[in-house]
Amino acid sequence: MFEFEGFERRRRLAIGLLAAALTLPLGAVRAQAPATPDPLPVPAPAPAPTIGGTLDPTPVQPGPAPSTRQAALRVTAQFAGDRRPIGSGLVWRVLSESADGSPPRIVARSSEPEPAFSLDPGTYLLHAAYGFASGTKRVTLGPLGLREQVPISAGGLSLAGSIGDAPIPPAQLAFQVFVPLQGNSEGRLVTNARGGELIRLPEGTYHVVSTYGDSNAIQRADVKVESGKITDATLHHRAARVTLKLVAAAGGEAFAGTAFSVLTPGGDVIREAIGAFPQVILAEGDYVLIARQEGQVFSRDFKVESGLDRDIEVLAR
């Protein structure tokens, strides 16, 4: 009896559980099913580089291209006539040509006789100055370097002066060098120079004017300058140095503060000076000397002979 009642209770409990399960909603039954595994997560893309903790919106720019390697440009100059090298007196300039037609720009210079320039490969104008002469050459420099020679048609001119066989001190001489133009021997002034100075000039013929002292002792000559040679030219003056004096008697003491005027016989003033005994260098010839002292005027004629330095006295009477 007891076994039957226990069995009956168990049966009723099983039927109740089954009925309860049948009355559950469909979604609840599905929730009991095992879940399908999720797919593997896809990694997110890496963030862009940051600057100071924030994203940098500026795109990365490529760096500058490596600079072109420079090459050596070695240059020398030579005389155009005999091809001898020029060892001094040179001034070099290297100019770059621009693509836009603007004037060339100096990129290097040197005063060495055989300089070597480090430059980027390209086309350049090479200019060599030798005093007043020069040479220009267009060169193309490659990556392996270049050695160039520039010919210059030039020579040297050294000037001096003399009275007879006696040389004139260079400090007392002044020279002017001209290029003749259309029949005018003094057409264009090239330079002023002193005695003994070496003047570097283009090859050609020049007109030289030499002044001894500071009045009318002047000589002129045409000289020829040859390429690669030094021309020594001596201009021979016919002049003398005279000392002007106003005295009371021949050989007497000179009056101080006297004003002197030296004139040609035609009345042209050659030189004026003030003092007790001023010195004047005059060309050979005839002159008139006028001396003024305290409102009085005295005069005399005199003659200058080449190479004969002497006193010219005016008697105050």
C-alpha cells in the first residue's frame, strides 16, 4: 500500500513537470539551446601617427633629394702669342648662366695664378683679367672635373723718362696712356701711371704722354705692346729746373713773399708761384719772368736749356 502511494506521487510529479515544460514560450525554450560560437574578432586598423597626442592630418612629404656632388674646375691662363703660362697679376671670376636670361652671377673668384674651384656640374663663364686685358671662355663642368686654359692677348708696359743720358726720378714723372681713336692720338684714356710701374695692357699700339714736373715739360710717343712681352719705353725730355729769385743785386738775398709769373714770349702764362725762391721745371725755350713785390712789378727775359739747372734772378730796380 505504501509502495503504491509513493509510486503514484512520483508519477504525478513527472506529469506536472512535463506539462509545465509544454506551457513555456518558444523563445524560452530556444534560450536553453547551446549558443553557437562567435566568429573571431577582426582587429581594428592601427591609428595614424600622432604628434603631441593628437592625430596629424598633414601627409608625410618626401625629404629633399641628395645634393649633386661638386667637381673641381682647375684653370690656368697663357699668353695668346707664345702660349707661355701667366704666373702673376691674374684675377679670376667664375659666372653662372641663368635659364631665365638674367645677367650672369659671380659664383667664385680668385687671385691665384692656377686656382681650383669646387662647383656643381654645369655650364659657366670663365673670366680671367690681366690688368686692362682679359680673356673669357664658356666651359661645361662634368662630375669628373675639368682642366681649362684661357688665352689672353696681353703684354706689359714699363715707362721711364730721362734728360739726355740722366734718368729722371720716377716720383717727378707722370704718364698718361691713351688708345688712339679715328685719327685722334689721345682718343681714350686707359690709365694714369708713375715711372717704373708695370702696366698690363691688351696687345696693340698706345699713345703715351709724359709730364716732367707740373708745368710744360711734356713729351709724347707711340709705343707698341706685344703679347707675352714687356715693353720698356723711355721718353726723353728737353727741360731743366730753374729757381726763381727777386734780388736787390746779382747774387744777393732773395725777397720773401714774392709772386712770380712765367710767361711765353706771346704772353701765355705757363706757371705761377709765390715764395723767396720757388723751383719750376720748364721745357727748353724762351720765357718772360714777372716778379711782384709790395705793389712793384719787375721783369726779365730768360732762356731754358735742356739739362741746365740754374737760378733765374730778377733785379728789383
